[in-house]
Amino acid sequence: MVAKLDYRWHLRKVMADRGMFSTTDLLPPLKERGITLSTSQVYRLVVERPERLSLKIFMALLDILDCTMDDLIEPITGVGAATKPKKAAAGGTAVSEGVGDLRPRRARITGVDR
């Protein structure tokens, strides 16, 4: 049996390592580099694994995040067709690799007088 090539997309993790926790954080730096994407396109780029990706967008991501291709794409060998990560029950988290302990700090608002 011939092993099929596959890959893992680590854009979300790399963004979290750089302190970028919102997908819209990519919009201004992309626009500075002449790339205009809608918020839904950027969301899909970050959250889903892209099947087709413009090299200009890829190079812009490498420049914005100051990383290498190996940081964003991890080649793996798969035995069958690519499967989507399984989701946990309602209200749970995805079983696949996420951003782990990298979470923004919760804001605390105090001293509000009515």
C-alpha cells in the first residue's frame, strides 16, 4: 500500500504564539501588503485547512508572522483519505490540536458607578 501525502496547517497556533488571538488581527497587515480579503475569507484561512492557497498570501503570512514554511505546514503521511477532526459533545472542545494554554487574559472591569 502506498502512503498518501497530507499536511497539518498550524496558522492558528503560530498566530497564538505571536499574541494574535482574533482572526481579524490579520486584516490590517495583509492590507498593508496589498492583499484584500473579507473577514470570512480570513476566518476560513485561519480555522480550516486550505486546499488551495495563493503564494502571495502565503508569503505575506510568513512575513507578517515572521516564521518559516515549516512553522505553518507540517507534512505527514496518511494511509487513507483526509478526515476532519472529530468534535466533542456540545459545549466541548475539538479533539484535534488547538492553541492549548495560549489564551488571552480575561478583562476585569471594576469601579463602575451607576
